[in-house]
Amino acid sequence: MANYADDMITDLLDRKLPLDQVYTLQSDKDLGRRDQVLALWQRRLGWTEPVLAVIQEHLFVVETASGERVTRCDCGAEFGDYRANWKEEALVYERNPRDGEIYVGSHAADPDWQILREFYCPGCATLLDVEPVPVGYPFIHSFIPEL
Ligand SMILES: [Zn+2]
């Protein structure tokens, strides 16, 4: 089991790692890397509660002082129990796919068939996710980490 230098993992998190080294990390099924990443995030975030998982960019599962496991943005805003879909607590904007900002002309979807659903953090207004989905489609729940 390889144990990568913290500098390498830090560069990965900061998107500074060269692609050939990213490929090396991706192809190496190093089970210890998860703990390294969590330790680095724990230091970066400065939270006293343990970071249990990284959901995606900006979102983490944290165990609070009361023992609850919640999804939390790096700004501190919480989205409730980690097993629930955090998107239910986010600010949502349903963008017309033909508004000309994302897709233009023939590249834009028919708004009667598709919307671009954007999810923003209510604490810091960071764009957290975008779903191009059929109109009326429920929020996609990407995954529930096994903790
Ligand atoms: Zn936030």
C-alpha cells in the first residue's frame, strides 16, 4: 500500500498535480489515500468536528458534537443528515437552456423537454452542482457514502 507525500495530495486537491501523476493516483487502488485526503481537509477546514467523508467539491460529511452526521459546505452551512439529498436544502435555480448563457442556438435543448437545474449553497452562494434534466425530473441524489 503506497503512502503518497502530503505535497502530492495537496497538489491534487489544489488542481496543480500534473496529469501523469493524476493518472498514477487514479490507477493505484491505495486504500490509505482516503485517510490522507481526509486529514488534509481536516487541517484546511480547521473544524473541531471530524470530517468523515468528502461528498464532492465544497461538501463534506462531518460528525457534530451531538453525534449527528451532517453534510456541510466548506463555508459552514449545513444541509442536514448526510443520508438525505443535500440538494433539498440548497438554493435552486432552474435555468432555461436557451437563455444564451450556457448553450447557444442549435446546441441549446428544447426548454419544454429539458432544464438546467443549478444548486447553490445558501451560506456562501457557491454553485455546487448542475443537472441537465427533463422538466419535472426529481433531484438526482448522487450517492450516500458508506460510513
Ligand atoms: Zn457554502
